[in-house]
Amino acid sequence: MGRWVIISTERAKRPDEFLPLVPPQNEKQPDCPFCAGNEGKTPPEITAVRPSGGNPNGPGWTLRVVPSISPLLRIEGKLEHRARGLYDVCTGVGAHEIIVETPEHVSSTAHLTPEQISQVLEVAIQRIKDLEKDPRFKYVLFFKNYGPAAGEGRFRHSRSQLIALPVNPIRLKDKLHGAQQYYEWKERCIFCDILRQELDSQQRIAVETTHFVALAPFASRFPFELWVLPKIHSADFTQLTPEHRKDLAGILKITFSKLSRVLSDPPCNTILHTAPFRRPRTGYWRTIDADFHWHLEIMPRLTRVAGFEWGTGFYINPTSPEEATKFLKEAELPVPAHG
Amino acid sequence: MGRWVIISTERAKRPDEFLPLVPPQNEKQPDCPFCAGNEGKTPPEITAVRPSGGNPNGPGWTLRVVPSISPLLRIEGKLEHRARGLYDVCTGVGAHEIIVETPEHVSSTAHLTPEQISQVLEVAIQRIKDLEKDPRFKYVLFFKNYGPAAGEGRFRHSRSQLIALPVNPIRLKDKLHGAQQYYEWKERCIFCDILRQELDSQQRIAVETTHFVALAPFASRFPFELWVLPKIHSADFTQLTPEHRKDLAGILKITFSKLSRVLSDPPCNTILHTAPFRRPRTGYWRTIDADFHWHLEIMPRLTRVAGFEWGTGFYINPTSPEEATKFLKEAELPVPAHG
């Protein structure tokens, strides 16, 4: 939607040319606040999964949700939106929760079992639905930063984040607006049309399962950028059925394992784009259930964003999506121990 | 214009807390293609300044413009714009020129003299005007990447870049669109209004000269982000008079010297935003000479862009623009040897 990407064949790069990559860090971090036994190092938990029972903030959990130790936004306070001269100021009201995805000190989604990933998705949906009840919030961003170059921070322990926001993200608005324009023109969802075209050509389909597809978008901004979309139309991630959730966990396990294999455990940002909470029947939101299609963006962080990208909003990608797809398709995975 | 920034006082950072910074690299790089004596290592020059005469691609120059060794876009070929299924494809026609700002192996704008900076600006204007004659081009991006973390590359030799584009940058369109909306509402340039408000309050004015201001924008996305704007209204950078150009060189010398002093020689992207070449009297471009105001964006690269920023389009800034201004105002500079 107005976005141009330069697929730079002159500067073409094979996966092993993206350097320097930080070596995978498997060493123990005894002070990691996300490890089993260190529950006291986080703020009191918001929720947790304890299959064999047990007390909050004690042992026996397989997943914990805790408030961020250094939150970007705070849950307390009234939402105030006011002018200061020419500018608008808004109080930093919000919520910032950490989903600790495993009690063990592993960091990559590739090292989680499909069951663990499915549990993360289930709890994320619960938390989003719970945060939706707060009338101050318009959107919850669900994302994961993996690796220091992707903003994971000092502790290499697998976790995703939820940030409830009092305003809708501008990137989401752009996506919704583009999808809406297409819908007005064609009366079809643009993501459904892209899926159909991509499934026909197969050139950019990296992984496919019963209900999901991981594809390299035509105008990939970054090498090995992937979108994971449900094959059936759905605007709202929180409507995911248990069957589809298990299938999504499966495609994520495969996709992250392949990325890790092909790119030697790359730093990565993964971001959910889903329909916002409040949907009045005007403007952007009018047709949202028909025209928007939730998806996960997976962005390995292999290249540097510099003056050209900041100045133009365009991107330079040294690996075409077709090549990235080929490398991912050909990557062989060990026979899984689980799932 | 719809952009929100979280000024994170909880995560507030003083200048010396932005780590790790790469130490300034002053070592010789004998194979640097931008050094005097190595003219043969670049493609033949496009233009150069030789105050005492001399032959092209020989010695005696104070500034050289050469084609990029690994261009993002190529000058040859016809501009073709076509559909491929749902997508648009455009041939990678463009131009990518490097302005070598000094024959000596120094890298930072802070180490150039005001006369050298003025010469860079003069030649950039000449080159933009020359590229404008090519009907395939709609915009020339003028920018500088300084430091490895900002994409400077292996050779630490002061240079800026010009990239002529067959389409208008989406970031420029957003800026033009926002400025146009404001103009329709107020019949005044938003940048002129911002300048007036900021000059009144002085809270975010880091440097001021006769004709220019370097200010920390109210919604700074990055710590120590600065905009350099002319005080008088002007949409088009290439209209700069010689007197104003010298003053601009002066404010840039001071601004980069202060940034270097306060932040220990930070990596930095500097980008010009100016009016595009073709201005039909409809849509975005209708009022462009009245509603747009050219400016340089200076973005020290001190923080990491991660999942939250990519997911939302919002930014988290741990240093308020008022604090950044205070640090820059207080920074003392050595008495300049030149100018």
C-alpha cells in the first residue's frame, strides 16, 4: 500500500553472508528473573499455568504472566488527553505484561515444544480479552523480541510481551486503511486475495499446514521476513479455535526451527497485527471484520536500517522473497521429539 | 501528525548512559577509496572541486562526487512500472552518488570546517538541480550515515549520499500530507508555527544562528533527535542563498560538535526533507510552496528499534527533548580554529 522495497540483486546475499551474528547464548544466568526458582525476582504474577496445582509466585508453573519490571506504560491513573500549545499530550496509561513462556532458561521459540507455544497463544488470548474490558485501552500489542540485536535485553529467556495502549498504533491504522481501500474497490479482503495468489504460485510459500501459511511477502522489507496467516478469513486473533491454535503452534515451531537452521539462530522480532477493540461503524473500522485479516509478522534482524530507510520509508532487501522461500523450504529439520 | 512518542521518564537516561558506544576510529585505512591519492579506487568522478585546477580523477581536489561502488539504483534503463498479479513492479532506475566531503581521512561532520560543510551544501544543490532535469526522477534523497551503527560501512571517511528516485518517498508524502492538512485548516505553515512557538519558549532550542535553528522536536522519536530549519519560510532546499548556506554550515558545525561532545561521538543519520521536483496543482502538491518547510533531521543512533516500535510505529524515548536541549546548550566547545 504505497510501500516500495528495493530487492537489490546487485547486493544479493546468501544466508551465510549475514554477519556478524551473535553466537547463540546457552549459558546459565543464575540471576534470571524468569527462571523457575526465581519467582521472587519479578513483581507478583498476574496469572500462571500450574498443571499440578501450587501457590501463586511459587514453583510448579509451566507459564507465568508478570508485570514488566520496567514498564513502558503504567496501569494506574486516568487517561488524559490534552493540548500543549500546538502539541497533544496524553498520560502514559497502559499495561505492560511479560509472558514467561517456559520455566527453563531457553530463549528461542525454536526450542519450545508445540504444546508450550500453544499454551503461550492460549494465555495471550485470555490476557488480551481481559485487557479489552478496560475502557481506557484501544489495542493490545503482542510481540516477542528475540536476541540482543532485536531488543531482548540481558536475560536470554523465552518470553513475549503484551502492551495495552490508549491509542491505536499508527502502523495498524495504515494497514487497516489500506485493507479498507482495497475492500471498497474489490469487495474482497486483500489478504485473502494475496493468499490465493501465493498458494497458486507457491513461489513465496515457505511453510504450509492445514490451517496456516508462512509466506515471504512480495515486498519483503527485510531478508527472510515472513507473514503467518490463517487460510480462512479472520480479522480477530482472539477468535482462534483450540484446533486452529494447535495448528498455529505447529507452523510456528517449524518456521522458527527453519529460520534458526538457515540463518544460524538469527535475532528476530515477531509482532501480531489484529483487529482493534473498539470498532465504531465509521471510517477505518466500518468494514473491519470483512476487510482485515490478522497475521503475525516475523522479522529476522539481519540488516541495518540507515539513512535511506529512515529518509524514505522504503527498504533495501538483499535477499528476494523467492530465494528466502527456497532456502527455508530446503532446510531439513531433525525429527521432532515432541508433537 | 498522528505520531505518538513515549517519553519514558521511568527509563530516563543521561547522555553517558547510552552504551555501548563504539570508540571513535581515527586509525588510517590505506585502502580507503575516498582518500586523496586513491582516486583510482572509485568509478570516474561526476564532478569535483579543484581550487588550484588539475585533471579529473587526479589530485588537488577538496571535494569529489563519484558514483556509488555498489549503487542501490542504476542510472541506465527505461523507467517501467507494471503490474504482476496483485503487485506493482518498478524497474530499479535511479542514481546513487557519493559526495566525498574531504580529501583527508576524517569521518565526522564535527571535524570538517564550516567552509568544507558549505562546499558540500553547494555541490549537493548543484547535483540535485542537475538530477532534476532527468524526467524519470521525482525526488533526490540527500543524507549522511555516520558511524558503523548508522550504516556508514567499513571506511570511516566523511561522505554524504544522493539517491535520485523514480517515486516519491512515502515518508515525504506523509510529511507533505500532514503539512497540507494543517495549512488547509489554519492557512499557515505548520513548521513556521512550530518555530514561532519554540523560539518563544526556548525550551527545545539547542542552537540558534542568524538564519537557522536546531531544535529538539516536541515528539522526539530518538534521544537527542534534532531538526535544523531555516527561520524564514522555504519549501525548497535548493533555493538556499549563499549567505544562508554559510550560516547553515555554521549551525551544522556547532550542532555536530555539541552532539559529539555530549554523546562521545555518536553514530548518526542525517536526512534532508525538501519539496519534490514535480508539483502538479492537485492533491498533496497543491500548496506545497506555502505549506512545506524544508528541514534536516539529525538522528543520533543511541537506542535500538525493537518489536514495540516496529509493531506500532510509535517510539520510546528515554531522554526528553527538554533535557537533551539542556545538555546541548551547556556543552562547551573549544574556540574554533576556522570560521
